[in-house]
Amino acid sequence: MVPSYDIANSYKNIMEILVDEEIDQQTCAWSSEEAQQVNRIEVAAHALNHLPPLYASSHEGVVLQYERAQRDYRHKITSAVSDALAAVKQVPWKGSTPFDVR
């Protein structure tokens, strides 16, 4: 299934969508306490730093890149998210100032 979303920019890194989906998949069985102890944004950033970007600039491009990622990078995405979850869990969260989303 290819994601549907409103593209605010003229391009999108499809790997971000896949990493978010994988974080959901790997944490869905966690208790609410355990889930609250892990900063998902840090997990995503850590995982994305270990994966190649897959940008698309059209709806057709999104479909192609999504299919390519599912075919060629599924195992790398799973591993990168697993490693990121482990790394972020080891470092106590000290808080951070998130970007303003405008």
C-alpha cells in the first residue's frame, strides 16, 4: 500500500515514511510506559542517518520510490530502526527543542 499525504513541499523523502511505519511496527506491542520513554523523533533521525534518501517529486515518483524501498531496502530499514531503538533507549532523554513546523 502506498501512503497518501498532502505534499507541502515540492519533494519528499519516502524513506521518512517507511521509517515511521517501521517504528510503529516495532513498538506496537510496547507498554505505554515503555513507549513514552523513547523519543520517536530521535529514533527516526538515527535510523534515517543510516539509510539512503529516496526522494520523489510527484505522486508517480512516490509510488515508484515506495515500491523500490519495499523491494530493495526493507531489511535495511528494519535493521536501522531496531538499532536506533536500542541506541536511543540506552541514552537517557535529556529533552530537546524541536523544530517549529510551519
